[in-house]
Amino acid sequence: MKKTIGFGLILMLFGALPVWAKPTRIVFKKGATKAVVTGKLRGYKSSAEYVIRLRAGQTFKVGSDKSITLTILDPSGEDVMDRDLGCNGRAEIAPTVAGDYRILVVECRKADPWRGTFKLAVSVK
């Protein structure tokens, strides 16, 4: 009985690890204004999180090659997405404020289910 309870606790701990995982920081190569990062989703309940540091007054664009839904939070934690009835897999934020923006990626629930890797294209001008 104790082994079963211990095993269950270990499984719950490993199931909660993505919640504690640090977001992936998006860094541009020197002189570049565009970057492509890859991520992986395992279904509707999984997510990927990214962080990018922006300066004030920039134009920030992000999009993907898959059916995803983006949530973008500004440095104060406010959602800056202009949502419509679609999947919201592309966004343009202008002008930006200085600080770290958080990008949360989930599978679009309005499209056919999928799982696997995706590419996130990011540009800043």
C-alpha cells in the first residue's frame, strides 16, 4: 500500500513539472530582427511559454506554422492580444513598452486536433 501511494505521489510530481518549468527566452542573433523558435505540444492540455525582452516603441510580430492560440502578456502582466473569433495564432503589437513580454502557446481548440512540433516566427522592428 505504501509503495502504491509513494508511486502515485511521484507521478503527480512529474505531471506538475511543466508548471514549474522556466519559459524559453527568445534571443536574436547580433544584428537580426527575426528569429524562429521551435516548440512541442502534446495535445489540448499542453502549452509552451516564451519570454522576449523588448524596448519601448518597437513593433513586435509573432506567428506560427500550425493552428495555435497565442496569449501575449506585457511586462505588467496585462494581456495585449486583440482577439477575434479565430484561433489568434498571429499577433502584431505596436508600440511596445520596455520589458519582458511573455508568450503562451496552446493548441487552437477551434481547429482539428494535432500534436507535435511547431515553429514560432518572431520579428521586432
